[in-house]
Amino acid sequence: MSEALPRAFGAPVLSARIRSMPEDFVVEELPGFDPSGEGEHLLLTVEKRGMNTAFAAKRIAAWAGIAEMGVGYAGLKDRHAVTRQRFSVHLPRKVAPDLATLGSDDLKVVESTWHSRKLPRGALAGNRFELVLRDVAGDPDAIDARLNEIAAQGLPNWFGEQRFGRDGGNVAAALAMFAGRRVRREQRSLLISAARSELFNRVLAARLADGSWNRGLEGEVWMLAGSRSVFGPEPWDDVLAQRLRDFDIHPTGPSWGAGEPRTQAAARECEMLALQDEDAQAMRDGLEREGLRQERRALRLRPDGLTWSWLAAGTLRLVFALPPGSYATAVLHELGSVVDVSQVDDRPSERG
């Protein structure tokens, strides 16, 4: 996470390193539905080490003898990690090769069953993380206090640096694309996502600056926790206040697209002020030309079941779950400066 982004609870309380080995970053996809047990899609739960989702899907397609488009998955998982997630494999004749021939040192089939439909993007309830920070420097009491603040109050729901590419270059590339530079079809959606994420992060930074990221403003649009459903604006009252304290609702920021933002009054004014410079206007115009529509994203995030333990002096283990589309790096950013060892010398490879 960029150190330029503000923090909700003050100065960093630690410095550390993460992903010294893949086992230091464990991600388990939380399923969004129960399989039907019948159908022509073989639903595989796979555990992989040091392998990104696209590479795993390619390997599964080759094993099944089908085109890659016949393999579905709900979300993208990091390469430099141990990850567990679902894949669906379209096998109309319901004849699958021997599962033992798919397994290897870096890919293991944990569970298999049949399902009636291809696994679509976003069909997950969230992700559970087990992170190990090494070479931790900082006062353990201050670190514990910061983690208690995060558990009690939540934290800003930043888009992580994964959205912005190495050294944040995807935003500049998106601006060039909107200005007329031609890009490959597969790159286009990445750059569109980077532009939307940059605009959201700018609004969230402004809401941190005025202290409203976790309390809302006049004219606020609210999101129901655990869903993408939004409502408002509506008059502030004790019922809304209690729902906000209970983390049943969250204030929101824009995922930019065509049409007027739904916010009004002070909330709308804050968004427009945050997105008025030349680059922001270029990204807004470009996203509108792409035909995207205005959507909303929660400004606030609370890790579910956050626990932590000191494995040894200077080694901290964190366990928590996040909803879909939220980033573990947002949690680490609120703690301090955490160096991702895997990004320091990450040479291209077939698994990248």
C-alpha cells in the first residue's frame, strides 16, 4: 500500500516484512453458495502454492482437455501465497480425468463435486487470511492497541496496490488510453479498474481528512454490510446512527461511471472537490465514455474475527476475514510500513 495514503489512527506503529515465503500469506476463499451435487460442471476446491489463478486455470484446462474458457473461478488470488479456491470445469459428458494426475507439489485438489453452472466471477462470500509478519520492529503494546482499534472501529476500505500495477503505472497508462493510445483488449479492463480505483481512493482520502470516512455526511448514500445494496440519501436519525455503530451499514464512495452521483449536499460536494483536477476529470470522462455506470463502494471496512498472536519476538501472526473486493494490504497499511518481500525482486515467470 502506498505510504502516501493517510492512516485513520495516526502514525505507524510497526515496520515489518511479509511474504518471506508463500506460507506467510495464506488465503482461503469463502464460498458464496453450496454446490448442487449434480450438473455438468466439476467443482474443484484447489490449494496451490506460488501459483496465480490464471496459471492454475490453464493447468486445469489442459488436464481436462478443454478450452480455458471452460474453466471458471470466482476471484483472482495472489501468486506469492498459499491459496485455496474453487474452480469449475465444464465436462458435459460428466467424465473427468483421474484427479490424481492433476495434483503436484504446488497444486492439490482438496475437494470435488458436481454443480449445475459455471462458477462466475464474484461468487464468493469473502476471503480468510492468515498472515505472518517477520522482522517486526515496534512497541508490542502500541501494536496491540492499534489492532484493538481496528477490531473495534474498522478501517478505511482502500483499493490495494494490486489494482495499480508496479510503481502505480496503471493510472498513467489509463490516462494515456483515455487520451487515445491503443492498448491490448486484455489490458483495457485492468486500466479501467485502475482508474476507477484511483478516483475512489482520492475520495476516501478526502473523507479521512475531514473525519467522515466512518460516520457519514449530509446527503450520504449507505451500503448494507455484506452486500452491494445501497440506499439513501435520507434524513439522519437515531436508527441510522445505531445501524452505523453496529456496522450494519457503511458510508460509501463512488465507483465512477456515467450519470450523476447519487450523493447530495455535503457528501456530493466532498466527492466533487476530491475529483476536480485535470487528471481526475480525464479519468471521469474516460470511464463515462466506456459506458460504465455510477456504482458505490463502502468507505469503511471491518475485518471479521480479527485475532493476532506473537509467534516469537519480532514475528506476528494475524488472522481475519474480509468481504469480496477488499484488500489485506489495507489492514497492514493501518499498522505501519510492511515491505512485501516478493515484490522486491519479482522476476517475470510463467506463473506471474
